[in-house]
Amino acid sequence: MLEDATWELARGAKLRVKGPSSHGTTAFLRLCAGLIHPQSGQVHLEGEPLSPYRFSHPFLDRGGLAWVPQDGGLLVNQTLLVNVALPLRFVRGLSKVEAEKRALEWLERVGLSSLAQRRPHAMPPQERWMGALARSAASGAELWLVDPPQGGLSPALRQKTQELLDSVTGDPTITVLLVEDGPWLTDPPRDWIQLAEGSLSTGSTP
Amino acid sequence: MSSLEVSLDGAFWRFSARLGVGVRRSLGRLGAISWILYQCFWHGLRLRWHQLGVVLEVTRTQIRFTALDALSLTCFTAFLMGGITLLQVFGQLSAFGAETYLSRLLAKLVIRELGPLMVAIIVIGRSGTAIAAEMASMKLSGEVDSLWASGMNPVQYLLIPRLLGGIVSIFTLIVFFGAVALLGGFFLAWLWLPLSWRAFLDSLGKVIGSRELAITLVKSMLFGTFIPLICAYCGLRVQASPTEIPQAVTKAAVYSLVVVLVGGAVVSVMLYG
């Protein structure tokens, strides 16, 4: 996918990841999250390398990463509310009551509070994805890696997603990488990184 | 060197390499399972207080599925096994006028060997295969990735509760199996055979001691640790396709059964040999 590429993501940057279909934009996000590993070379998060043989990383262990994959990646044997509350309990150390209260607030903001007691398999893909967005927003992560849902979003959900991302990622210390896959945001970031023919290039749309 | 020698030489090495592949794969699996066990131990020690609450919640669910939901099947199996074994043993012993050894033989057979083995087989069939299928589908649907990326260590959230749940469940089921097999078996046999309840219980009391408790504990720890670990390992090894799930489940059941048979035999030889 990439050869001889070195790239540093500055704290607070907001970037679109561009690339022709099947050129590995999703794989690039997975690489940044440490879910796949390069055949040679390393990926560092806050100076600490991501290793395939360790089940922990200081940045991930403190809940620094917001991972929003195409299918949401929610636990199917738990309700949506538990899915959103779980990282708050496990990573942030909140009590069950406090975590579920905060999770419900975020579900309300994305319009999913009525589905809080449903399991993800009983929800449409777009709403599963919105649930993952709420989970990430609730966790207060510093680095957002967002892959849009398959099939895109309806105009109403697109507007809601834009509002949520604007409110959460408006903070200058929060870093965002969004895969550009059609017009799924009403106001996408201007800066971009492009993957093409094994190389990386960056730029900005005026 | 003639061409015949060369081809024989090549065939020998190819044959040796083929033998070596199997050994290397088996050692590789053994190494991987040992490594996962080490990770469970290491990350278990690193659990923080608030994480322990979440882990215990998942452990409780595992115990419900593995022990509580399997209790009726275990008791039914134990009742039948105990009764049939007692009838068979009584038939053999009475031919030599050695009926007084009945409870001693039954206790040794059920508590030391039959109970742990049957419970392990039930747990592999009910829960081990479920763990393998669950892990495989979680891996394929990206749930394991999401846990890792959200800062929820998959070893702490997925593996440690299954390991703890396995140990507690198997110990509980072995105790129930032993009790039902001995008492229920006696009841079933008492309907047809001239057995004295008091003599049977007195004799049992003399046979069952700390050694039996020790073997139950050791086998519970062994089976309870390795059945969930092996099944989770097989499930988490799937790569891309849902067609790998049934293969993972089959492998999980076979490897677990091999470990249970070999491990059970080794423990019995070490403690009683």
C-alpha cells in the first residue's frame, strides 16, 4: 500500500484522508490505530511505538483514541447504552450509574436515546455507526479516526454528524482524520492527505 | 553421486520435512497458548479497581452460561452414569462376595476420573464451542478491534472473565456431578439391589478425603484454564471469512478434548500413580 513513507500528524490537525476507492484509506486508518502493522517500519503514537505483541499502549490505555469504523464495531451482545458506557467505566473509571447517565446524554445528542436498550444487530447500519460516534464522543478522546458508514448518511443524519463533530472536535488540541468517501459531511476539513500509488501527499483545499 | 542416490536423498528430506511440519505446528500452538496464558496472568495483575468490577460482571455472566445453565444436564448425566456404574460394579463385585468395596470403588471411579472427565466434555460441548464461535464472530465483525482501539484491553475484558468463569464453573459442576452420581446412583441401584444406605454412606465417608478434594481442585484449575483459553485462541485465529468459524469451533473442541484427556491422565498418574 505505502512504500518509503514518513509522515507526522500534528496535534490538533483536522484532515481528510483522500484516495481512490480500494487504495487503502480504511487500512491507513487501521494502521494509525495499531489494528494492523506495517511489514517494515513503525507507527508511533505520542512517541511510543505500536507493537503487534503487546496488548496495551499508554495512549490507548488512557482512552486517547476515538475509533469509528464503517460498521460501528459495537459489541453485539450488549445494548447500545452499555456499548457507549463501557469505555467510560473501564477506561475513565466512572461508576456504572454515572457512565450510563453520560452515555444517555450523548445518545440523546445524536438522536438515538430511544434505541438505548436495543442491541446493535437490531439497528440499521447508519444508526450503529452513529452509536459508535456517540461512544467516541462520550469517551473524550484526543485523536479521532473516522471512517464513514457504508451506504452514506441521510441528509438529517449528515447534519447531526456534522454538528456533533464540530462540537467535539472544535477543540484545538483534538486531532481528526476522516476518510473522504463521497460527500458525507456538509463541511469537511480543508486540509487533506492523499494516498496514491504507494505514496502520501498532503495539501489544503482553498 | 548417482541420480538414484540424489532422488532418495531428496525423498528422505521431504519426508522428514513433512514430519517436522506437524511437530512444528503443534509446538507453535502450544507456544501461542502458553503466551496467551502468560498475557492473562500479566494483564490480570495490572487490572485496576474500577476495571475489576466490569471484569467480575462479565465473569458472572460466564458462570451463569457455563455452570448454572449446564447444571440440569450435568445432574442428569451424573444420575445416569452413577446408577449404571453402580449396577455394573455391583454385578462384578457380588460374584466375588466383595460388595463392601462397592462405595470405595465407586467413589474412586466417579470422583477421581469420571466426574472431571464428563464435566469437561459437557463444558467443551456447551461452552467451549460457544466461546470459540463468539470470539471468531467478534474478530470478524471488528468488535475486538474496537475494544482495543477504545482502550479496553481485550485480554482483560474478553479472556480473563472466561478463564475465571471456566475455573469456578468446572469446579462447581464437578462437585455437583460427584454428589449426584454417588447419591443418585445409589438411589437408582437401591431400587433393585439389597444395599444398606447407612453402610454405603459410612463407607463413602472413609474413602472421600482431602486427596479427593485436591484432585478436584487441580483438575478444575487445569480444565477451567485450558478449555476457555484454547477455545478463545482458536476463535481469535480466524482471519477474514465466516466460513472459518465452523473450522475454528471444530479445532477448539478437538484440541480441548486432547488437552483434557492427556492432562487428566497426567494429573491422575502424578497424584495416584
